Amino acid sequence: MISFSPSDEEVGARVDLVLARRAGITRTRAQRALKEGAVTVAGETVRPSRRLEEGDLVAGAVPEPEAAAPEAEDIPVALRYSDDRVLVISKPAGLVTHPARGHEAGTLVNALLNLGVPLSGGGSVRPGIVHRLDKDTSGLLLVAKDDAAAEFLVDQIRRRAVERRYFALVHGAPRVPSGTVEAPVGRHPVRRRRMAVVAGGRASVTHFRVVEATEDVALLDVSLETGRTHQIRVHLAHIGLPIVGDKVYGRAGDVARRLGLDRPFLHAWRLRFHHPDGGEPIEVEDPLPPDLRSALDAAGLDAAGLDTAGLGAPASARRHSPPQPTS
């Protein structure tokens, strides 16, 4: 049996694609389950092409997954926060978040299973996962240890109650010290593996602030109001500030080579969310990894200054108790 509501990233996607990914089955088997009414959306039999809406409940019986459940692998990951309900992991660049076609092993999920802790969605292909980072993006990821915690965290993300902040090094210098990009993001009309700002795309909002800049590059502190696929990379490229090292949405690699970068300069450095037990806020920060610090130094930007400014300071986690009522 399966029962879920779409995440923020899944709203607007075809139900057959999401069902196949969630259940770990082929798209053909997902389509059959939908056509036969074995799986319903909002209590109704729907076409496989039906687009998921916020609050939809997808539920029913699905075939057994064809792919084997992921196994534990000895892949080192840094733990930034842990209690009996929630984990926060620092994902290294180059590590895929969860198993998918072409990446059946060697993922963050395999590393999580090796920790020997309980994870939500036990036996699924995505145990513990409530949101994703691109393969070449480093930084903080939320992980749920039980199903109730997963539902709580996914709901926070859907309601935009999770603060997700990133450091991005971009080509060029913004004309303003801070700004907001509000532009719909959807699948590229021709290059289907890419995303783009397109009419009819899903509403997407990205905020940015300039931390430091030279004539050639600028370090931005970026925060997400929504969480679409490749949103930061697409939005920054859309306003003429592509991320240095981004071979898909960026420019020629001359600057990246000069700075010693072989991946996009994008790092999820801060998470703030409410805990499933009582709702008190948790704040977690993650330092820039060595390759990005080295790139900042090569660019003539003050990487060490980030620590003194409280941005990207050594990894920390803070759990705050809610205010007590006064008499």
C-alpha cells in the first residue's frame, strides 16, 4: 500500500511519474495501477497524465517494486544534527541523494543506511529523504527518522516554513545589494533534461543578497521561498548571473578553471526548521567545503571573513525552546 501527498517539488508533475518514483516501480506499472483504479488521487480514478495539485492524496495498492531495496554502503557523510526524530546531513558534492535509474547504488541513501539509525519509509528506495540537493551541490539535507516526522517536515516545506539558504558564486556583479527573482520554472521546451523560465511553469521565488563582489564575480547568500528543480541555477542565469562552474546553465569554463572549480559553486549552508516534537525551531549551519573556500581565495574574496560575519561559520546546530508564557 502507498499513501502520500505531493511535495512542493512534485506539485504540477504527472501522477504516473511521481507514483513510479515514490513506489520504486516502472512508469508502465504505475500507469496500469492508475488506470485500473488500484491507486486513486483524491479518492478518484484518474488518468496517468493527471497533474498533481497541492493537498492531493495519492493512495492505493501498487505492485511490488522491481528494484531491490537499497543496501548500506560505507560512504562517509558528515552529521550536523541528530536526535531521535531528525537528522541533518552535510552532503558532499558528487553524491546523488537517492537511488534512481543510472544511480542504483553509491547514493546518500546508501550512506544513511550505513549509519544504522531508524529512517522513515523503511524498505523504500528513498528512506529518510524529505527533500533533495542536486548531485553536484553540497550542503545540508533534512532526514526523517520515522514516518510521522517525515510527514511533518514535508508539510513544513510545502508551507514554506523551512528556511534554506545557499552560498552561490556567480559571474558578474549585481547592480543591487539584494533582490528577488520571481519567475515561473518548468521543463525546457526543447532540451527536456533542463529546466527554464517558461510561461506556464510553476511559480518560483528566489531571494539573494550580495556578500562580497569583485569586477568579475560575486558571492551571493541565496534563500528559497519555493523549491523547484534547479531553481537557483535557473533563476540566477535568467537574470544574467549564472553560477560559476555550472556547465548546464552557466558560461564557458574559463573562470571556473582559473578558480580550480570542477562543479557549480553552490552550497546549502543553513537550514532552519521546526522540530516534529513541540515545533521549536532548529537552526543548523555548515561551513564551505575546501574546494569552494579555495575558489573564493583564488577569486580574491575573503573566505575567512565569512566566519567572522557569522555566515558559514564552523558547523553548528541550535535548538531553541519556545518562549514560556508570562504570568
